[in-house]
Amino acid sequence: MRSSSGTKSDAGKVPLLETSAPSEAPAAGKFRLIKLILIAAVLLLIVLLVINLVVHFASGKGKKNAEKLSEYLGTNVGTAEDKLGMHLKDNSSFAIINKSDTFDYILEAEDSVNIDDIKFPEWTVTVMKTTSEKIDNVIYTNYKLLKSDSRGEKLERRPDLDAYGRNTKIGTVLDAIGCEPFRISYALDFTKYEFRYYYELDNGDMQSVALVVSADLEDKYFYSTSEDLDPFFITSKAPSARSSL
């Protein structure tokens, strides 16, 4: 008969308590939350970048079309259309353009902007022709620049162009102005840049200005004219004109 004295009974043993590290669930959950936030932030940045790129290329489309058409100045309109794969229209889809602008042919954005509660295309490229159906002028207008304020962009001061001579590169002069041209006109013997801006006078009034800068065929500064624009609904005083060179 096998003696039971050789083995110890488990009945008298006190069970050992199982121990474990503090739960990692809260820390893991916090980590996952941070990870999701970072992923969402990256995705948002990507979306914003894509939107900015789309807006940039869309806004630059009009200017590029104008530059391409300007290469065909003096050429038959139909020839330019065929070479560039463009279709120029006789009329604008926007009433204000047909009413206030002068052109023979037009290319314009489908999207619109509101300026002083009037609907404009984001940009237009208008063409003036000669009597022999040749391209005489190409004019690019970026109405988006006037969307926030029809007076144009606010500058700290009136640009001083008197220091620039006729041998100055046009890019240097344009950089000194401090804002983008809202209209560029291309002709056979010159390129004209038109700006709209306003600034604060010493007496606290805001002065609106129309500035035109011209360049010759070698992209050298030729001349500029600066015209103060008075509120036509308050005073009938004719705007004064000042020119450089």
C-alpha cells in the first residue's frame, strides 16, 4: 500500500495571486488617437496643397493663353486658332464684358467672380484685329485680383519709379511696384502692364491709383503713367495724371 506521506497535499497550499503590469489600454488608446490626428493633419495638408495647385494653374491659364496668342501678333486669326488649338468667341458669356469692353474675339474663364455685386469671368483674353483679319492686340485681364476690392491691392505707399531709366529691365520695375498687374496688353512693338492699387494719404484718406507701365520689344522699361482715381459718385473733378520719364 502506497503511503501518502511521501507527497504533499495541494489542499493546504495557499494559491498564488497572479500579478501583471498595469493595463496598457489607456496608453495604447492615446497613441492611436495621436496617430489618427497626425494622419488626418497630413491628409488635410495634401488636400490643401492640391487645391492650391489647382487654383494656381487655373488662374495662370488665362495668362498663358494670352502669351501664346501674342506670339501670333500680325498673323491671321484663323491661323493662330488652328496652330494653338483654340476657339475664340465673338461675344462673352458675361453681360458686363459685352457692355463695357471692346474686342473682336474673346477667350474667357468659365468660373466667375463678383466685383461690386457684378459677375465677371475670372479672366479674359481679348483680341483686336486689323481690317485684314490679323491679330493686332492681345489683352489679358485677371479679374480675380479685383475680387476682394475693386480698387485693387492696398500698398503701404505710392511706388516711386522715377529712379528707373529706359535701360532698366522691365522685371526690375515690376518688382518695385509691389503688386501684380491686373491687365497685360501685348502689341507688335510694346507690352503694357496695368495696375490697380490704393494707399493711405497723410490725412488718413485712401487714394486709388491706376498705374500703367510699358516695355519695349527688348523687355526694357519704356515709360509709365500714374493716374489718381477720384470717387466719381462724389465729385466730378477730372482725375489728375502723372507720368514718369
